[in-house]
Amino acid sequence: MFVIPKTMRAVVYRGANDLRLETVPVPRIGPDELLVRVAACGVCPTDIKKIQYGTVAPPRIFGHETAGAIVRAGARVRRFKVGERVALHHHVPCLECHACRHHAFAQCAQYKRTGITAGFEAAGGGYAEYVRVMPFVLPGVVRIPPRNSFLEGAMLEPVNTVLKAVKRLALLRGDTVLVAGQGPIGLMFTRLLALQGMRVVATDLLPTRLELAREFGAVGLVEIRNPTAAAQSRVPRITHHASRITSPPVDPQLSTLVHQLTRGRGLDAAVIAVPSDAVVREAQALVRGAGQVLLFSHTRRGAQMSVDLATVCVDEKDLLGSYSADFGLQAEVARLVFSRQLDARRLITHRFPLAETAAAIELASHPTAESLKVVVTQGE
Ligand SMILES: [Zn+2]
Ligand SMILES: [Zn+2]
């Protein structure tokens, strides 16, 4: 029988840009909890920011896109047993509070608590050998089917955040949607929107990413050559009288393509999967009246930009955001990933052992032409 050791290796955040491989105690679990041996944990931009800018107090063990095997189950746990391969969600809503009744799970007080830890202040713990799964996040534990890998399991959480955002869009089959940025998240948007019958226009700086976007179902591809040059060239507005006066700079190739695909109507929606304000402005100009611009990557507090508010009021262009996952979508997300309709394996380009977590984070924060999702793996 597998014996759980007393201590384990973990990558401990000790301050801004200070990650150390340390030996820490294996977490103890209570009667309603699970102990999971981590097999894979995705590197997520939200953790990268906390680590690089030191925005939260150390010490912590990060990593929240976690999959692994249950090695111990508390005496009162009925739903799970030792040996099961599972994907974890570190945030689970209470389903009862005011925010939850409004389906605003990411604003629920319980949801904001992190229910998975490898020690210290709970922060996900996926960059350790074992994690403790607390009772209130047990409803977020998903079994991984035998044919699927731990790596695929670790992708459920990010895919969930993307599906949640897609559901915020008021789209009809055949609509034209811009997905700006084809990193791992942008590519998930491209795939999920294409699966729902949308015509996706994908933009990125890197041709390698656009090629994958095409394989994921994008019908229009635009390689943004030089964002600053594009931002400086002022191109005639496409649709609206109101925006004619103050039309923001738009990439000419993108503008032409959108014009062709929509017969001059404009985009039905745009998803901004790059933290660029110029791209938001561009999207706001390219969507039709009563279209939607959804922000997904603007997670840094304090960023400001000016918007012609008449585009919101008169042109009825919605500017909206989406953050984190939707607990209610878990079954649908699991189906999409495990059936490989969204083949998450194609998004994982790099795997690092636990001891090289810092290098994994470094690569994820400075992507190359070849890199997409970076995952820390143990024994898989
Ligand atoms: Zn994440
Ligand atoms: Zn709640």
C-alpha cells in the first residue's frame, strides 16, 4: 500500500519574485476533507502577477489548476475514495447568498475563499506534492475519466472561466466574433465560440498561434504586425455615424476583414484576451450597434482608459467583463474537455518538473512563438 510521507517538497513564495523549493509538512486533513497527490498544475497568469509583483503577503504555495489522485479521504467523506483521479477547483460558491442568487458566483464571499492548500495561507497549493481539499470545495472535485490525462484534468478550471465568459455574450448562431489574442485563453475562446457555430475572427502577433486558431475553427485570421504602427494609422470608421466623428485607430486589415465578413454591419461581439487598451478601443469601434465587448485580460487594478460614452448609451455597445469560473458549468466543461471537442492537449506545449516551477512561470510570463500553456507536472 502507498505510504504517505510526513514531509514533502513544495515551491514556497517568500516575496516578490522569490520562489524557493522547500521541504514542508504534508498537510493533515479533517474528517470531511481529501488529501490529493498532485500530478499536474497549470501555470496561470493570475498567480504569475501575484508572484512577480508581490501583491499578496508571503509565505504561500500557489498553483490552482490542479489535478491528481486522492491518497487519503476523511472518515466522513462519502462521495470520493482513495485512488480516484480528480481535477480540483479551489473556489466554490455557497449557492445561497445574495451574490449567488444573482448567479454572480465570483462575488460570493465563500467563493473568494481558497479551499485548497499545501500549507501556509491557502493559495491553491498545486506547486507542492500534496494538497488538502477543504469541505466547502468538495462539490468542485471532478473525476477524470480513465482515457483522459491529469493534464487534461488540470485544464478544466481555465476552460470553465472561458465558457463562463462566452455565456455572457448574447450571440446567435452564425454571428461574427473577434477574439483578440490567441494565447491559451484566446484559443479556448476561439474553439468554444466555433463549437457554438460562431464565425471567429482571430488576431495575434504570432503566426504560429494563428495557425492553431485556424485549426480550432477561426474563419478569419489577422496577424497584427506592429501594434503601435497600427494604433497610429487612422482608418475610416466602418459603420456608425456616431463613431465617425471620433473613430479610434483600427488595424486596416482587420477592419477590411470585418467589413467583408459582416457586409459592413460590424462585429456582433469582441473578446479581449490581451491586456491592451488600444485593442479595447479598436473592438469598441468594430462592433455593431448593440454589440458587446468583453474584457477578459484586464485584471490589473488601476488601468484607466477613456471611452466615448455615447458608444455605450446611443450605440448600445455593451462593455462587460468576466472573471473566474462558474460552478454551474462544471459538467459542461468536463464534457467539452474530456470528449476532446476542445482538445486541451493541443494547448499544452511545455511541462516542467516541480523543482523548476520558477522556470515554468518565467516562460509563461514571457511566451515564445512556440509556447502556449505551461504546466508543472509530477510523475506524469
Ligand atoms: Zn487560473
Ligand atoms: Zn454565495
